[in-house]
Amino acid sequence: MFDIGGGELIVILLGILLLFGPDKLPEIIKTIRSGKSRIDEAKKEISKEINSFTNDIKKDLNL
């Protein structure tokens, strides 16, 4: 998805560490993970609704 190498990732993480400090880092990681899990849940729900919609259309068209 992103074209980030190992060295660049280390620089980014060090920058975050310097900006927020070591005390805030676990909180930031929790926030990112909870956001990711919410996105995953939304994707599953949308996929389920799309599948239901297409199944209804197929049923109505007798396919």
C-alpha cells in the first residue's frame, strides 16, 4: 500500500516518539488499533449488505 522502507519506518517512529514521548506511545498505538478494528468491522458489514442485496436481486430475477 505504502512504499515505505525499513529505514524510513524507523525515522517515522523516532519522530513520533520525539513528538509525543514514551508515555503517550502505548495510547497512540491503542487508538490506531481500535480505529483499524472499526474499519474492519465496517468493511464486513458493508460486504454483508452487498451480498444480501445481490442475493435479493438474483432471487427476484430467478437466477
